[in-house]
Amino acid sequence: MNAPRISTAADGWEEALAEAVPSGGPPAGPRVVAVEGRSGSGKSTVAARLRAALAGRGRPAAVLSMEDLYPGWEGLAEAPALLREWVLEPLSRGERAAWRRYDWERGGFARGWTPLPEDVASGGVLVVEGSGSGAAAGRGLLDLLVWVAAPGDERARRLDARGDAPVYAPYRRVWAEQEESFYAENRPREHADLVVDNPAR
């Protein structure tokens, strides 16, 4: 699929991305945008800038990180099912979505539920960012699937520069292996509606 491309090197790229988010939505429900890509591609940054651009247009928006749904460092394969069960399916039925956040220090999901903010739930935009957000299991319940692309050497540099790099380092290989398996099976890049090129600056 030859999806349209936007580059973060271009002025106003956030506005172009916000423009691509469908307007309107299900009765009393939000639009859902998935921001997918390899580790270090810049998904969280793109998602945050998209949320700000949407808010600037008067569209309530919130970001849900897949890191809240991974059940630990080996949980990439399991998280898309939780996203579908807790968030995507309820929204498709016109119900309120909520999720239990994974506590990385304690090693388990919180007992309480985090609800989608009311202004977003009633017709805003939910931006789900992270590996697994564009899984085949939930793809049909998305309004827009964005793939964030960056060169391999730049992704590695960004991972090295992460504030939590010392914590992440021991799991970097196992996570990369999970990504390889996930992307080989789900192929979200091939199904993306839009590609955001996020090169070094």
C-alpha cells in the first residue's frame, strides 16, 4: 500500500497530520488513531505533537501509551488483545472505555481503572501510541493508522539517549525480538493509512 507521507522535517507537519484525522465520529464517541512504529522511531513524540495540534483546532484529544498495557517486558504479543477488549471494542459499541495501567515497578496491573476523559469520550480523538497499537486484531476498529518511520541508526541513537536507557538496556534485545515477531505477523506498515517520516534533525 502506497500510503501518503508526511515528514517531520517540514514546517507545519503536525497540522498536516491533524488534518488527516477524520472529523466527526460515532454518536457520542471518539475517533481512534494508532501511532505505530519501531522502537526509537519517535512514536511518543509524534503522538504528543498530534494531540497538541488537535487541541489547537478545538478537538479534545488524549494519548494512551501501549506501555500502560504491556504486561511486562515480554508482553508485546499480549497487549493488543487488552487494547481491543478494554478500549476499542467498548468504543465501537458506544460504551465508555477504561483500562488498567501496568505498574512497572510492582510488576502487575493496577486494581483500579483509568477512564477515557469525558471530553474525549464524547466525541474527541484518542491517540494510541506504541508498538502493538496497529495490530491486526484491532485494525478494523481504528479510524487512522499512522506508521512512524526513522533510519535504523537514528532509532538506535534515540534509544541510547532515552532517560530510562539504563533500565531499558537489559531488555533491549528481547524487546527487539518481540517486535520482529509482531511486525512479521501483523504487518502494520503495509496497512498504514499514513506514513510519518521522522529523520534525524
